[in-house]
Amino acid sequence: MKCKGCGVELQTVDETGPGYISEKVLNERLSDGRPVLCKRCFSMKHYGRLDAENNLVHSLENLKAYLKTTGDILYVMDLSDFNGTFRGDILSLLTDHRVHYVLNKVDLLPLEVKIEEIKIWAIDMLKVPERRVRLASSLNGYGINSLYAYLKENGENYTAVGVTNVGKSSLLNALTRSSEITVSRFPGTTLEVTPQRLERAGITVYDTPGVFTSDRVSDLLSVSDQSVLLPRKKLERYTMQFHSERTVFAGGFVRIDAVNNSDPVGIFHLFMPESVSIHETNSSIADAQWDSWFGSFLKPPFTGSARSALTWKRERYSLKTGQELHVNGLGWINIAKGPVSLSVTLPESVRLTVRKGLVGPKKFKR
Ligand SMILES: Nc1nc2c(ncn2[C@@H]2O[C@H](COP(=O)(O)OP(=O)(O)OP(=O)(O)O)[C@@H](O)[C@H]2O)c(=O)[nH]1
Ligand SMILES: [Mg+2]
């Protein structure tokens, strides 16, 4: 028998292993006719707590096995981390399938950016036909009814695929109007493939465990720190001017320095989760203080770790008005008035992408 929340096989023997439920609770639940959840799902669902860090890290290899399951693919992404969740390595495994893109968490984007603009931008980024791209929020229900109708029209079986924490399980709960599958702020919540029946539509959507990545800022954090970084509300916007000899920190992991040149003073916006500390200072102070500020004044990281434990790189960019520099698993810099020359210092593993702006240059008043 499988856990209704995460799909893993239930067992009553190994208290620290996946799928554990005590024999007593199992028997009580079965005799009451209530859904049976493993201990881990129970505490995530009812207390928002992760009792045991799961040790099932799902990779592309696991995904290949799930792809044998059936049908079209629902490729689920997180709009607040577009480039971090739009993955060439996953998509290259999907070439034999028809892929429909669900851009989830649209509720996290600034109100000033209109839904239609987001859609046009996303289609341009994804380079796929418009009909294959759906915007959604599993949280506030945006786009769920039309996605339901779309799925009904286009097939009978789908597999929801994507990296951890993009909201695959939340999306399926929204579509089935239930809360049966466990969702949580911790990455790696779903442990096995579980079919979800959309009864009225006569279709089945398979939920799958998220693929773990290694090039997002969030990947440098412990599981509980990752849950803190995940935005709870719309991304925050910080508007700044770029002067030479000045440095901006986006948390402890990302240092942005204006490159001393003849550019006129540029203006940029940072879009980041509310838990990221943003701080502007003189570059000389930044040099002196970064180590001691890392993880205390500058978060993330939220719990003790040393800057010297990581390998760092520095990349230089010249950005024009309207362009953005996206930092995987964190947020992005939007150039409101360019050109801007900057250097970004960050951990070697984290990927940056220059992209056309999701946010138009004249969107915000200063
Ligand atoms: N703001 C917002 N948060 C969302 C949305 N959908 C999901 N979330 C949150 O994102 C987190 C992860 O959601 P899950 O549904 O567990 O994500 P998942 O992709 O199934 O994750 P794994 O099972 O770990 O692969 C939870 O805290 C959800 O509440 C959304 O549309 N908007
Ligand atoms: Mg899940």
C-alpha cells in the first residue's frame, strides 16, 4: 500500500526510512476508512515540519524511468525562477513527447506586469507555440479552470514533470480540488509517481518527484534554509542607482559591483524573495565586511556557514536598458536605465542568464 501524500510504499519497520507509519496508526486509519499517510507526510501536512530529511534525491535517471509512464508531459515551471526551472537537461529527455508548459506561481510576479505581457514574454523565451503555454497559480487558482478544460481537450494521460518545489503537486491538488497530495516548502516532497484522476474530465495526470538541480542559489542551502528562501508573497522590488565604487549585496551569495567606467549613472531594479537581505555600501567596506556579514547581516544563508567553504567566481556584464540578469534560484536584476557595466561575484556553481526583460523599462516610478 502506498502513502496518499508522497506515493512511497508504506512500511511499519524502519522508523527513519521513507514510508514509515506505526502499525497502530495504520490499523486505526484503515478501520476508520481515513486516508493513510506516512509519518513524514503527516508532520509536513499538519505541522509544516520535516521530521526526517528524505534521502531520495531524484535525478534525471529517475525521471527517465517515469517517462515510460504514459502520455503527454506537463512541464511545470516556477515563474519567480524562470531560468532556474526551464532546464535544457530535462527537456532533452522529452523530445519524444508532446510537451505542454505550465508556468506556475504567477501570483509572485509584480502587479504592474500584466498577465498578457508575461505570456508574450514567456512564449518568446520558451520558443514554443502559444497554445502550449499556460500561466497558472495553484495558490490563488488563476488559470486552473482553463487548464482543466485544455487538458480535457488535448489528451487522456499526462505526466507532470519539473524540478523540485515548482508546485507540481500543488497544481494537481488544484486541478482535483483536493489536498490529498502532500505539498511543502521543502524540496523533494513527492517521493514516487502517483496517478491523480480528474474524474469529470476522464483524464489521469501523474505526479512525479521533482528533479534536484545543482546550479541554483537554493541548492547551496540546507533543506530547511531552502524552505525559508521560497517566497511567501510577491517578489520584493528594490530600485537603485549605480555609482562607481559602490557595491550591492543580494544576500550573502551575490555581490554586484559597478564597474568603474564612463557610463552615465544607471538605474536598476532587483526582484528578490522577501527573505533576501539587500544592502548597498562602499566597495571598500564590502571587501572588509563580506566574510563577517555572510549569513548574519546578509541572508541567505540563514544558518551558519562560512564564505570560505565555497569556490567563487566573478563575471562581468554590460547590460542595456530593458535587459535582465537572472540568478538561478534567487531572483534577477532588471536594467531600468542603461547601459550598466557591472561585475557579479557569486559561487561557482550558480548559473546566470542575460535575458530580455520580463519587466518593461518604464514600469515603475522611482
Ligand atoms: N506563491 C505560490 N506558491 C506556490 C504555488 N504553487 C505551489 N506553491 C508553493 O510551492 C511550494 C512547493 O510546492 P509543491 O507542490 O510541494 O512542489 P512540487 O513541485 O510538487 O515539489 P517536489 O515534490 O519537491 O518536487 C509549496 O510551499 C507550495 O505552497 C503557486 O502557484 N504560488
Ligand atoms: Mg511534489
